Amino acid sequence: MLSYIVWSPKPYIVDLGFTELRWYGLLFALGFIISQQIMFHIFKKEGKKERQVEILTLYMVIATIIGARLGHVLFYEPVRYLSNPVDIFKVWEGGLASHGGAIGILIALYLFARKYKDISYLWILDRIVIVVAITAVLIRTGNFMNSEIIGEPTDKAYGVVFGREVELRLNYLTTAIEDVEVESVKSSSLIEGTEEREFDYPVKLVVSYNNQNKMEDVKRFTETKLLSKLQDSNISQHVVFSKNAKFEYNQKGDFVYATTYGNGVPRHATQLYEAISHFLIFVLLFYLWNNNRSGLADGRLFGIFLIGGFGSRFFLEFIKENQVAFEEGLALNMGQWLSIPLVLAGIYFVIQSVRAQKRN
């Protein structure tokens, strides 16, 4: 049986000082690089020009970024961004919506198809969804590396305790803190003073201070301000710490370490669930194209992608944390409402392609 894991990696691969090379950015870019190579293969097999793929890639990059950003702005936080329009351009602060990216891609491909007489709109849609699926795998993996778009709490053995938010909140508490780490522990006993729940999982919190601070100052700060911060709801939704938590202190080299224990809150790793579903969709679409493209009417692959991609998204939203406050209390969240018309469109295109195939 799988055991719970504590997940709290740094979101960057290397800190260059003036900037950071982040996992999300690398995986996002890698998605387009891999997609371009697959499209080169597809276009070559079907007698198209490689130059068209280079132009197509440019269309896709621009459409995805602009569409995904505007989708988040309009669908999830319109009041915030319309009152501060300049913030729309701050993409590095986060906020991309896959539904907006889908709309951007649909518009871009329409313009692309108009540019070339030998490429129809449905033809390019059927091919592009193959690489969109694999790109989605990498983007959702990037979300996992960022510990974002997390799922609801679960008592399943494959739950994940996302410790990164705890580390971030405490790291900015004072400049005296050098580092914060949330780690798994072998003991299965629950920590005294915390609420006993099935999905609780014991974790260790290690806070390191620079040795410019005296031990008594570290103890005083830890047992007052830091202990109070541990009760913050942004922390307790990931790790529950007792109000009477006990700390262990030790000094090694240049650092003073304060250690305590809490109960982790395992959650569904919905980013990985989506990544897996999109990988399966990619395999299916590529298989159908590679083995039976001449026998499939235009629109079939596009329809299958819409049904599979946004159908799985609709159901996974039930175990995903809401992204914005207004979704609380709604029977269906924004992601689900936006997925419904796309799934219906997918059903329409599959039916139409089947009818067209029968006529031929």
C-alpha cells in the first residue's frame, strides 16, 4: 500500500541571484518544445511544410499565454483586475486559466487556417489537440512542483501533505529565520493537543535561525510569535499544530534549530490526476492519428479531446479546492461551468464526424 508523502520542494531549480529558474516555467516551455517536434513529425507524414509548424508554434505560444491570462482575469477575478488593469500584465504573480487558453487557441488556429489554403480549420484542430494534451501534462506537473491547484483533504493512502505553504508563511516572519522545512516522520502516533482525525499524518517542522541570535531570544520568539503564526488558517489547512506545541532546540555550527511536530492534512494531488488523464488522452489521440488518420472524418480527434479533457476536469473539480472565494457554496464551480459547453461541443463534433464518415 502506498503511504502518505510530504511534498514541499522549492519551486525553483536554481537561484541565479537576480532571478530564479523555476520548475513551472521550464515545464511550460518544455511543453511547447516537445509539441513542436511532434508537429514536425505530423506535418512531414502528411506532406505539409515544416515552415508552417514554426509559424504555428508562434501562434500557439502567444494564444496560450494571452488566452490563459485573460481567462483567469475575466472568469475568476474580474473585479480585482478591472479595478487595477496594470496587474493584468503581471503574469509572474500567477493566474492562468486553461479554459481561457482553450479559447485563445481556437481563435489562433482559425486565423492560422485562413492563412493556408491546404489546411482546414478542423484538420489543424484534430492535430493540435494531440500536442495540447502532452503540454497539459507538463503544465499540471509544474503546478504540482509549485504546490498549487491542490485537492480536498482525503484519508486515502495516496494523499499528499503540501508543506510548501507552511514554509513560505514562516520564512517571511522575520529575517532571523534562515530556513524552514516540513518533513515526514516515521512515528505514526498523533501529537498531543491536536484534533484526532483519520487523515491526520504526523510531520516534523524544523525552523533554523542564524546564530547571531542568542538561544534565549530564539526560544522567546519561537514560543510566542512563531507559535501564534502556526495557528494561521493558511498554515492549519496543511499542517495542524497544537496551541501548546513543545519545541526542541539545538545549535549546530552557524545555526540554531527549533523543532516541533504537527499533524499533516493529506490532500488529493489533483494536479497529478489531471496530468495522468491528459497523458492517457495524448496516447489515445496519437494512436488514432498514427494508425487510422485516413479513416477518421475531420473533427473526431478534436471532439474526443474536448470530451476527455474537459470531462475529466469537470469530475476532478469535485475533489479540488476552489480557486476563488465566490465559488464557496456553489453546487458547481467556475471550472465546471466552463467545462460543460466544451464537453457538449466535443459530443457534437464526434457525432458529426461519425455521420460524415458514414456518408463517405
